Amino acid sequence: MRVAFVGKGGSGKTTLSALFAGSLARSGAPVLALDGDINQHLAHALGLPEEASFGAPPLSARTGEIKDFLRGSNPRIASREAMLKTTPPGRGSRLLRLLGEDEIHARHVREVAGVPLMVTGAFDEEDLGVACYHSKLGAVELYLNHLVDGPGEYVVVDMTAGADAFASGLFTRFDMTFLVVEPTRKSVSVLRQYREYAAEFGVAVGVVGNKVNGEDDLLFLKEHVGDDLLAHCPQSAHVRAREQGRTHEGPEPALLRALGELRRAVDARPKDWETFQRQAVEFHLRNAAAWGDRATGSDLAAQVDPGFRHGPAALRALTG
């Protein structure tokens, strides 16, 4: 299952992404954390010392090589230059198992505090003023488009802040999106935007109340969020200690209960490969018509393989 954490900047989505991924890893579940936020703080939230480097190249540094690997022998994709971030897999493409023995996982995954992690990469100096962060996130979209995750496997993605998470088709690549909301009017206003965008495409959104300090905060969230409020997290001494580089005895029981509620919500979601593939094709055709055909000089609609059906059966067919 693919899980995204989104929310207003400063809401605590990176912290909750790290806590959720860590709780899954400690339970023994196969999990991959993926930092898709422009600030690139997930490794440190997981426990990497501030002075330490992650030790693996970011996905965005090797987008061309990733395209070459994923397109495989697909005859519909002539070259890496003709492959958009939205290009869906087809017959001949390489599909990925979670944490499989392939060059993408081998090159880009490193373990932080027991959690396998990949990072998108931060803005380089040459990007400033001339590129948007979605040019970096293209590698993440390619990865998720070609991934076949099985039952009991999890990908946890810390996404960009605010409504910017909906600026590309990447927001449809998840089985569950957790919107982290603080008990404030500004944070609730972001929730309204997300609900509107998500409803248009049938994206499952659950709300996590964060930094809840007492009954008044909880009543505020219940009033403004309603039935979408899946769980709430209290102000946490454990989280504060980690943010300050201090050790702490462990997450509070209320925080552990909240993480458990989130996992139950994810596990209750059905896997819908048909919708996943349909939306991949839809957003590819949108991008092709808007700019891709013109940029590549090709009819990119021809990259869609009408005979391809994504999911475990497709992976089995490729691996024999």
C-alpha cells in the first residue's frame, strides 16, 4: 500500500511520516520511506544525525538512467528523451518489486534507524529561479508508476507542503493520503482545498489531527473535520526530544494508538490496480497534449499500451 502524508508547512507531516514508517518497520512489515518534500528532512526525522550524509544518490540525480531501466524493451518508448514522468508502463517495461534486487533499489536505498529510505533530492543552485520542484519529483512518479507492491508492503511518502502536492498526477499514485491538520483555522483551510481536489479524482483522504493539546483542541478538530478525523496526536515529549537531538524513553501511549489507527485505516483500503492504471493513462494523455508532444516532437499518446494491465499478474508475466 502506498501512503502519502500531506499538509500545511509546519503541521508535522514529516515527523508523522517518520513515526509511521518507523512503527511499520519495527513491526516487521516491509516498508520503504520516500522523501518527496522540497525541504528533504525525512532522513533526519528518522534518526540520521544532522551532521551525517544520507549516503545514496537522490532519485532526481539519475532520472535519465531510471527511465532507461524502466522502459526496458517496451517498443512504444523510443528513448529516455521521449519518456515523460507520466509515461505508463506497458509490455516490455520493467516493473519493480518493493525493495527488490534491481539497480534502482540497490543504488538509491539506504537504511536509517531500521527504515529503508530513498530521497528525491533538494534544489541545486542551478535550479533556483529556473525550475520547479516537480521536475525533481518526476523520478518519484516514474518509480511509483512501475512499482507492484504486494499485500502487507508499505511505501510511505513525505510529500510537498500545501496544495502544491496536487500540482501533478503524483497525488493519484497513493492508496491512502493522510492530511495532517493542526487545530487552527489556517490549517483547516488547507484541508478544504485538499478535500475538493481529492474528491474530483476519488482519492482517499484521512485526516490526522496533530499537536492536539487538550479537549478544546480536539473539539475544534471534530467540529471542522467531522468523520474524516481518523486519529489525533498529542503534543509529544518524545517528538520534541528527537527534534532537539535528545534521547527519550519512547512514544507516548496516545501517540502509539494514533499510529495504530492510521495503519488500520491503510490496511482497510482495497487495492485497485484498474483505477491506478486508468488514472496513470489519463494524466499521461493530459501532459502529452499540454506540452509533451510539442517538447518531444512525438505523439506520446502512442506510448499507451491498451493491452497492458498493471498489477501482480503483469509482474508474474515478466518474471515468468
